[in-house]
Amino acid sequence: MSDLLNIITSSDKRRSLLLLLKDGPKTMGEIMSALSFTKTGMLPQIRILEEKNLVKREGKKYALTRIGQMIIKRLEPLVKTVEVIEKQEVFWQEHDISSIPSGLLMRIDQLGDYQVIESSIEDIYEPHKEFLDNVSKSKKLFGISPIVHPIYPDFFLELAENGTEISLILTQKAFNKIETEYYDKLARGLDLKNLSFYMLDEDIKLTFVVSDIFCFTSFFLKNGVFDLRRSLVSFDKSSLLWGEELFNYYRERSKKIENL
């Protein structure tokens, strides 16, 4: 590892300071307040960054040099990605994330301050209450699923009939199941201008909904079994934009269902 890279990555104080200065010059007082470090603890780290031409003095403030700005632009996404993974490291290790396109996977940090929510044993076969509550409050919904839960045909049809804008992508097997077992509800849904169905002719290893409120994802485990208990939810604006891109990626690979 190069000396410069080691200096940046081997110290939490130096890394945190560089990320803080990305937003503009700061006084020592502002640095101490934002990072909760003492002046005695920060000064040696600032000196090291100054020696490497990453940080400079501007009067009473410290700022990034041009080189510092260039490096932090590359460093920040890496730091945020690591934070996303470390937050729920076991969750990411156990689940199959192969259905997330590589471009979006490289921007997984946009999930932001996500949470992993877990259903109780008693409710393992029921949709999560937080999912249903937030879907019910949403004005628009975009979803992807290879599975069909028995309550979903009635649930989503009622939302659509009450004015919610809904677009759903189903795998061919999931769509065939709805067409066979819920034909009348599917026909009613296709008559609504605000409800669209798409069929995806490939297997995917996740279920997913993004709305104007939240982004909600459930994955298959690496052994091929769908995880009924744990799901990932985020309300950050960046996660909603990330989720819309994920939906659009699969919509472009899908066929719109116009009629039966």
C-alpha cells in the first residue's frame, strides 16, 4: 500500500477530517465540535495531512487542497459503501445480491441510513406490518417480484382503485400464477389506467418496492430459499432514486401486459 493511501485510510481522525472539509473550510472549533475530537488529538493529524499537501490553512480555517479535493471525491463513495456493508455485515454475507445490477451495486451507499427489519416467528408468513403501512400511505408504487403472496392481488387492486399509481414487474411464473388463480382481479387491474403490469422472462432473487415514501427489499438467501423474516428498508431520498433506477433497469427488460 502506498504511503499516501496508508495515511488516508489508517486513521479514523484523518479520514473523518477529510470528509468534513469536503463541505468547505472549517475552524478548529468547528472541527472539534463536528468530530468530537480534542484539539490535542487533532493537531498531529492535521500536520500529517498538511505535509502530504492534502490540507492547508486559510487564515483561521483549514481547507482541502486541490489534491485533497480530488482524492476525497474518490474516497467518499468507498467510505460510504463500507459503512453500508459493515452496518449489517452478516445480512449481506448471507443473502444473494446477484440481481442488483453492477452499476447500482457500486452505488449501494445510496441506500443511506437503512434498517433491517425482522418479522417474529408467529408472523413469518405474513407481509411485514411496516411494509403494508408505508405502501398504504404511498401515492405511487413501483414493484418487482418473483413470488405471489395470497393477500397481494386484493391489496394492490384496492390501492389502485383508490387512485394509487402502481407499476408491477412479475416474473413469468409469478404472472402465470396470478393469471391462473386471480384472473378476474387481474382483468380488473388491466382496465385501470393507473395500474401497469410487466412480465420479466428471467429469474430474479429479490422482491422489491419503491414508492414516494420508502424503498423496501427482500432477498433470497444464498442457499436459494427466500428469506421470509428479514427485509431491508430505507426512507432516505437517495434510496428512492436508487430504487427507481433498479425498477427502470428491469422494466426495460420486461414486456408490458396490455390485455389477457
